[in-house]
Amino acid sequence: MDKPKILYVSQEIYPYMISTPLADFGRYMPQSAFERDKEVRIFMPRFGNVNERKNQLHEVIRLSGLNIIIDDVDHPLIIKVASIPTVRMQIYFIDNEDFFTIKADIKDAKGKYLPNNDERSIFFARGVLETVKKLSWRPSVIHCSGWFSMLLPFYLKRTEEYNNNPYFNKAKLVVSLFNDPFEGMLCEDIIKKIKKESEGGTTKDWKFYKEPTYENIMKAAISYADGVVVAQDKVSKELIDFAKENKKDIIPYKSDRKEFYKSINDYYDSIIEIEED
């Protein structure tokens, strides 16, 4: 039997970003799965504050070159990779000169959220899915962490392009909840930008994205998910309650990292077994 394949899509990964609960989860959860004989692929944005020389990033020409259209503008997709020190795991970085050259992640030097975070997150989500297709790799589980990754569940579950694709149509979806809210809303034109290049979506989807606040972006992702990981203490009770109301599997937070990661791996095993039956 083939190894279970877990695709991790994370907003932050240590040591490419500073240590935070989200970045540490992005670093150590995939290693835990890898050590339990799972095949893993890991993606994050190549934010401008990722030090390419220090972390030895290099472009993968065979995976780069695709154009992703957002609001009638072509944006070239660039894929870079690096290896996590001491572990036999690669990180794939989604890059683009329009979105990720600024020396920042989701905020500028003054602490303000970047006005094009909506297009950046759209590009990241679609860039991940397109790269997985190029890799000819069929994930058993897709696990998204950090709000910047939370448009991927929409594309995965609500668009013809990806929902019916043989690389993704049997993948289970897991989302993590962290204490990582953003203020205000993403661009109010996000529905128009999503609709222009995507066949799919329903009135229920547009209800979430009509006011693209942190809570609504996260609720949309939860609504598409099979399971929800409470990955940090003191996350939004509103989001946990929403997951319960929508009868999602919930993996509760545990302060013991080893036990916590084991419970997530056990959950992967349970939903993969259901899929294979």
C-alpha cells in the first residue's frame, strides 16, 4: 500500500519566519507525520522577509513559468525550494515579483496590513494547487494553517477546476485554528476577483465573502473542511462554536506537543481509512 500523502499549506514556517505558534506548527507537525511513515509536501509563501541566501532557496525551473490570472492581470508563478536543516524534508515556496518582493509578510514596516493581501492569498492558494498538479502528486489529506492559506479550501471544494480534478477529488481537508486575526476586511471586490477565473461557488459561499473579515474567511474554510484542529490555546470561541454547529470533526489543543501531534496523525489515519473503504 502506498504511503499516505499529506499536503501542508502554511502561512508561516520556522526557521524561515520567526518562531510563533503558527510557524512552529508549520515546522514540526509535518516532521511528526514524516516520522510516522507519511509522505509529505510543504508549501508557504516566499514572503519578502524570507532570507533567500541564508536559507539557500533556489528556483525550480520545471515547476515555474505558469501564469495565474487575477482580476484580468497575468502573474507569473515562481517556485523555489529549500531543505529544512537536519530533516529530509523540502519546503516549496510560492513566489511572484508582483506580490512577494516587498520586505514584509502580511504587514508593512509600519505594521499596516498590505492592501493587496486578498490577491496575494488568491495567488498563493492557486499557486499551491497548480504546483501539486505539476508534481503529479495526489494528496490524501490537505492541511491548511494560517488565515493567508484559507482561500485554498474554497478553490479545492467549490470550483470545477480543482474539485473534479483527479489529483484532488478524494483529498480530505483539515484546517487549523490559531489566534491570528487580522483587523478590518480584505478587499471588498474579492468575490469579483474569485468569480472571474473560477467556475463554481454558491450563494452560501458569497455570503461569507461579501464581508471578507477574518471571521468570515475562517468560517468559509471551516465550512468546507472535514476536520478542524484547535492548534493554539485561546483561539476564537466563535470559530470553534461554528465548527461544532456544522458538525465538523474537532481535534482539541494539547499543550504537550508530542501528544498533540500524535492525535492529529491519528485523525489523518482515521479519515484516510474512511476514504480507502
